[in-house]
Amino acid sequence: MRAIAVGALRGDPVLVELPKPEPRPGEVRVRVEYASLNPLDWQVLDGSAGDLAPAPQSFPFVVGVDYAGRVDMIGGGENRFRVGDAVFGRAGVTDTCGSYGEYLCVPQDSAITLVPRGLDPRAAAALPSAGMAAAQILEAVEPRGHDTLLVVGAAGGVGCCLTQLARARDVRVIAAVRGDERSRMGSLGAAATVDLTAGPSADALSHACPDGIDALADLASAAPDAFAGHAAAVRPGGIALSTRGAAAGARLPEGVRGVDFRLDPSPVLLDVLAAGAADGVLRVLVDAELPLEEAPQALERNRAGGARGKTVIVVRAPGRC
Ligand SMILES: NC(=O)c1ccc[n+]([C@@H]2O[C@H](COP(=O)([O-])OP(=O)(O)OC[C@H]3O[C@@H](n4cnc5c(N)ncnc54)[C@H](OP(=O)(O)O)[C@@H]3O)[C@@H](O)[C@H]2O)c1
């Protein structure tokens, strides 16, 4: 099978031919049609994922966690899937299978579920990590209706979902981005959009939210100081959450609780998100669609920043032999 893999830790991802993986008891093998790109994909490769995912131990290591495709083989034992089922999900970061490959084996009780009628498989592939993270971040920051949530890095995969899910709960979202994204973020439900190109700006934030911020979801800052700069806008009693492990080492304002978020993938949450996406309540923003061989360049571009929604990788388009 064709796959994008690395031959060593910190190696360059390249297109390779590998044997198809065989499903073990309790697993399904998925013939992957689409994968989507997450920053975790390159963070794992260069060892910068920290506690979020272990560095690969055996090689070749196939990149990627999010996928949509069809069940192609069932391992031994009980299984809730059948050959031919259209499925999507998020694989764990394992040493044997990744979603940037034509076949992927995952446990049948992992974060995998059926693609509902009305959901395009590209959108399904783009949904798992970003959608589940957004939903669980919203739970973690515990907003009440009309609270103000500052989202830093709002224009990327997680941020676009989080903005919509928060808006649906009557939370006032302040989208902090780099560049002029007022139109895009406004269409997703942001009450205000702040350009942080010049760095954390207390003036810009206090102008956008004169009554203060109840919660921060910082999806961008890896450095505790940068995170603390954004958390300075949170009022006492509020929550400052980091998806990049920056909260533990940050000096936060008195009375502000720091949270280092960690995704807990589940098939039930995937079902809820997929139903919302199929109904059009949650828009999955696909920014780019690329063939598998262009995935290495897409990873490099994502590392440099600038994501606007999701990048989908066509691994093996439906109907292609
Ligand atoms: N802890 C967990 O379990 C967990 C789960 C999901 C995601 N994450 C992490 O959360 C982060 C975001 O994920 P994602 O999928 O949304 O990534 P993404 O799609 O690549 O988006 C990141 C966004 O942040 C923006 N950005 C970067 N620096 C910024 C800054 N200083 N101010 C404002 N915006 C900034 C980028 O655009 P510009 O470069 O144009 O500003 C981009 O729009 C990643 O590091 C990911 O690994 C962690």
C-alpha cells in the first residue's frame, strides 16, 4: 500500500510502499479514502508533542490519526462493524498504523463510528480531532450563557469548531487570530475578532471585551509566557486553558485557574458531532484538499502556521482500485 511515513525519529515524511497491515482480534481494517491533517501529526514526528503523544518507537512510522473510509477486513472475535461500512474516526498514535496510508487497523472499540447519511466523507475525515477537542474544551471551560470566551488561534481547525459550538450555547466568542479574519470568524458566530499579529495586546482585548473575559482557550501559545500574556485578560474566578501544555508553567493572575487540556477521544462524541455536521449545525471548514503525495509539503506548511480550517488528504478516492 502507499503511505506517508518516516524512517526514523525527526526523519522527513516521504511516500513509501508498505505491506497492508493485518487486523488483530478486536480490530477492523479500514481502507482509507480521506485523512485530515492535524498539528499533532508533525509534533509527533519531531518529538514536540510532549505528554500528548509518545514519540514513535518503531519504523517505518505512518503519519496521521484522522480518517474516513470503508471497513475492508474484520479481525477475530466480536465486532460491531461489518465489511463495507462507511466509517470515520481518530486512530491512536501507534507504531504500526497511521491515517496517511491506504489501510489502517484500529480497535473496534476505539474512536471510530459510522458516517451518517448526509455527511460528506471529506468532512467526516476533517472532523474527529478538531471537533472532539472543541467539544471537550467547551466542557472544560464551563461557560454559562452570555459568558465571554477568548479563543486564541481561532481560525484553525479546532478554533473554527469551537467558535461555532460556543456560539450555539450563547457564549460570546472573541476570536483572536493573525490577519484580517473578521468576515470568516463573524460568519462562524464570533462576536468580535481581534488581530494579534503584533503579539498579545491588552488594549485590543479590552476594547473587544470591556467587561472582561470569563475564559480563555489558547490553541496557539506553546510558551508559558505567551500563554500568561493572554491569560492576563481573564477575570478572577475565570479559567485559562491551553491545548499546548503551556498552563502548568505559566504565572497566571490571582484567582485564574490554569488547565492543560488533553483530548479524550470517544465514538459517542463522534456520533454527536457527525449528526451536527450532517444537519448543517456544525460547518466543517475544509481549506485545502490535496493528493497523498503532497502531504509532506502540507505538514511543513502547517508547521509554519497560517491554517484556515482543515486540510484534507485524498488517500484513495472512493471507487478507485
Ligand atoms: N491537547 C490536546 O489534546 C489537543 C487537541 C487538539 C489540538 N491540540 C493542539 O492545539 C493546537 C491547535 O490545533 P488546530 O488543529 O486548531 O491547529 P491548526 O488548524 O494548525 O490552527 C492553528 C491556528 O493558530 C493560529 N495561530 C498560531 N499562532 C497564533 C497566534 N500567536 N495568535 C493567533 N493565532 C495564532 C494559526 O494561524 P496563523 O499562523 O495565521 O496565526 C492557525 O489558524 C495545535 O498545537 C494542536 O496540536 C491539542
